[in-house]
Amino acid sequence: MLAAVDRRVLHEAVAERLRELIVEGELAPGAHLNERVLCAQLAVSRTPLREAFRTLAGEGIVELQPNRGAVVASMRREDVEHAFELMATLEALAGELAARRATGAERDELRALHFEMLAAHARRDLPAYYRSNSAIHRRLVDCARNPVLADTYARLNARLQALRFRSNLNREKWDAAVAEHAAMIEALDAGDGARLSAVMRGHLDHKRATVLAQLDGTPDTPDTPVTSEAGR
């Protein structure tokens, strides 16, 4: 059951709550967002709810359809594959730049976020883990000091969040992702841009393979790449 949202900047709070529900799979791709039900659950009127829908539509995670209203956006398999290919390149570049440009305070912050993520992983608290995980990726992009990269990343990543969350539902894949994050922090601390870039590209490539295998309903392994023809 959803708790009522705080009255501060109401439509932003509603958008954040809906975003979390979409990322965590409680609102699945293609699901109709019933205004009456959501207004009751969130204890808000239709005005902030509709403003929240427009915010999420601008991020590409909700679609506003004639005669149907708002629905959770879905992506075709080939779009998912292409999006992860681009995301791997963006994060690899962000890692290379961040290793050179991050301040000492930013490195400390990222290390603290990593420890928070490890604690959530130890508790098997996937929502808390994913919040720390996402914050690490966003902060690395911020540390790259490239606003065009940051804007492109934010727009694309909004559409992939639910898929990235689901990639951790397999315990083995989740544990492997944690190990990759440890390697990221080590490379960042060492100021090794080439290594951090390679780790982040590999991390996203593994996410891509896991997500595509989930979409195809088939098992995947790190040594078995998923090609564009698989599952078609």
C-alpha cells in the first residue's frame, strides 16, 4: 500500500514515487496508470498526478495515449539492445574523464556510497541497494564535468532504470555486479582512467546480456554474448 506523499512540491513528489514503482517493477511496462486509484493511494488530487504524468512522459518512461490516458512505457527488444550499447559507451567515457577530474571529496563521497551499497547488498535489500548503485553511476557522470554527456546520460538512463533494476534479480548476476563496482572504486582511487573506462564498459555489457536474456526467457553466461539476432 502506498503512503500519502508529502505536500512539498507535490507533483515532483508524486513523480518520484511513481518513478520508484516503475523502476522496481510494481508498475509494469504497458500498465495503465489509473488516475482514480493512484489519487486515492497517494492522497492527492488529479492535478498534481497529471503534472507528474507529464514529467515522466518527458523522461520517456510514461506514454500519454489518446483515449487511454497514461501508461508505463515499454521498449522493443532491439531498442533495449541499442540503448545499452550506447549507455556502455557513455559510461565508459564518463569513467575515463572522472578518473582524471574527480576531486578528493568526490572520491570520498563515492566510496561512502559504495559502502552503503555493500550494506544493502548484505541485507539483500534490493531497492536500497539500487538507490545507492544509481547514485554511484550518476555521481561518476557528474565527476566527468561534461554537461552534454550528463544530459545525454540522464535522458537515456531514465528509460533503462527498470531494466537495470531487474538485472539484479538473479543472485549470481547481482553478486557479480557488486564485484564490478568494487573494481570501479579501486580504479577511481588509483586515477586509472583506462581501467575505470574498461570496467564500466564491461559492467554495462554484462547488464545488456542479462537484460536481453531475461527478455528472451533464456539463461545467459558472461562467456555467451547475446547478438542482435538472438530471440527474433
